[in-house]
Amino acid sequence: MTERRPFVIGVDEGGVSALPENLRERLARMDMIIAAPRFHRDLPAGPKIKEWPKPFSNIFNILKDNSEKSLALLATGDPLWFGVGASLVRELGPDRCEIIPAVSGLQLAAARLGWPLARCEVVSVHGRPSGSLAGRLYPRARLLVIAQDGASPVQLSEILVAHGYGDSTLHVLAHLGGAAESRLDGRARSWSHDRVPDFHIIGIACPDEVSAGAGLAAPDQSFETDGKLTKRDARASALAKLAPFPGATLWDIGTGSGAIAIDFLRNAGAGRAFAIDRDEAQLARATTNAAWHGVTGLQPVAGDAGDVLAGLPRPDAVFIGGGLAPTVIAAAQAALRPGGVLVAHAVTIESETVLVSAWQQSGGEMTRISVQHADPVGGFHGWRPLMPVTQWCWHKAVETS
């Protein structure tokens, strides 16, 4: 017998009985149906019925063991939008499964709120830290949030208040499209509904009257630090050259408080940043700072750069803010993907000497960043300089055939 493709059907709140007749007929001819218990009562009598496995990753073992059988998998809404379909396509390939979507809860939520879906940001805290919401906040944002459970609105309202968005309006839309559909509305700072139905979407309307977002580089005071921090002006310059993009991978060597890695992730959706430092206390600070800023892709790596770089995934960008050495630079250059970029900062004469030598050998762009801020001097003001930063930026050539 030949291997069969799994058949994935999106189901809305109307359940299996609301599916078109042709889909219900196909279900009746299946050898096995995998579905959540709430769908079981409407399933046809012939096929074998199984619940979704826990952990979910076991689904691939089930598919492998039943590859010669016809299998249907029932998912909620659009299986390719934060759903099982995305995992199946990634693991099996786009040609090895058939997917029929339903109208998703996100589409219904946008319709109920009158928000153009193309202008909404979609955030999921289902199986993810609720604090990740913080990284998606900005004035006038319209967020559609996939909740974890009935406690999610309380948790998210607390995060909104903590980050200065207490005047945001929350719209909790439960059981969208079903007979039990319901809606609750309120302000984040005065949210009083302790529990809501587990199955819901949260719409968050951020107000105009909040301070501007963090932008490319977050304020220095938003980081917990022992004093070792790439200051905002120099950090913004480095980030502009590191050029974060969605899904990009960064090595932040000598991460310290993690500011470069965190700002990179704030500007690189679904990216990863390997925060490398020999000091465990610094890595703990970086992890705390990442949680506060709502980024989830930071991975701390303890040890000397020369010892740990070889075991890391290949980067699209590298920042060296500490531990500058010719061997570390050479290792980073070799590991970079073609077209990738390396940016290094030096504030001491000794580390600047290393950069000058690397620049002379490899080329690139050398810049001196000198920043002065106006500070009080008695009853007047004067310019107070920060330590100048020497910045070296090097791009790896793209391989041509």
C-alpha cells in the first residue's frame, strides 16, 4: 500500500455538524480521526477516534505508525495560522498533507471589533510567556491576542499597566461563531473579570496618549545593569549596521546586560540571539532584561567565546562588545553566513588596537562615536562627554558561482 497524506480540516464553533456535506462524507470514509474531545460527539461512527496526543510532538509517531491508513485531523479555525497545520507542513513538507481551513477566530474577532485585519498585530501567549506582549506594544496598536486560558486577560492587563499602557481597552471575545459567544470589555487598569471562558481571543486597543515606543534602541534605564552597558546612542548605531530582520540569528559576544541582543530581537521578529558571556551573573541580568522587554528568543551561553562559538548555529550577524581577541574575530568571520555582518565596539586603547589590526587585515568601516549630553553645571548647563566608542563594521562577501 502507498503512504497517504493526512487530511487536516479546520472546524469553527459550529463543530463537525456545521462542516459542508462533502467534508462530512470524507470523514465517514476515514480509517482514523484525531480530534479534541469537544468534537467527538458529532463524529461518524465508522472511523477509529483518537484525542490529540500529549505532548503534541507525538503526533508524528502516530502519523508514521499509520502511514498506510487514511487519517483526518480536526483543528480549530485555520490550521495554518498558529495551528497544527503549520507544524505538519514544517515537519512533513507542503505536499504531504491536505489542509482545509475554516474561518479563524482571529478573523471573527476582527470582524466583531470592526478592525481591518491587515492593520492588526497578531500575538500568541498560548504556550508562550504572557510577558511577550510587552515587546508588541506601541501607541495606537490594535492587537489580537490568542489566549492561554481564562486567566490570560488578568495577566495581560497587569503587563499593560506595568509598561505604561494602563489606559488600553481590552475586548475579550469568547466562543466566537458559536451559540455561547460572549464579549467583555474594559480598561486594563481597572480590569475586574477574574476568569473568562478558556477559549477566547483578546483584542487590545492601545491608546494614543502614551510615551513613544522604545524605537530601534530601548532607553538605558530600561535595563538592569551593573554599569556595563552599551549606551543607547552607540547601541542604535550598532543596530543600524547589524540590520536585524525577521528570523535572523545573532551572536552577542560579551553580552553583559544583554542590551544589544534584546534590541536586536525587538527588531527581528521570530529571531534568535545567543548571549555569550563568561559571567553567570551577567547572563542572569540579560535573561531578566529580556523578560521585561518581552522578547523570547534570547538564549544565554556561559563560557569563553573561544570555547563555545563552535557549537552554536551559524549567525546572520555578530556583535562583539567584550572579550575582543584576534581568535574570536576570526572565528566569528568564519562562522558568519555570506552577506552577514560583524560589528565590534572598543572603549579601551588595548581593545581599539585589536580592532585597528582587524580593520587593516580585513577592511570594512571604522567609525569613532563621540557623544555628549547637556547636563547641569551649577545654575547653567554644559556638555558632559561619554567615553568615545570605536566601532568596526565588516560585511562578509556573498559567494557567487
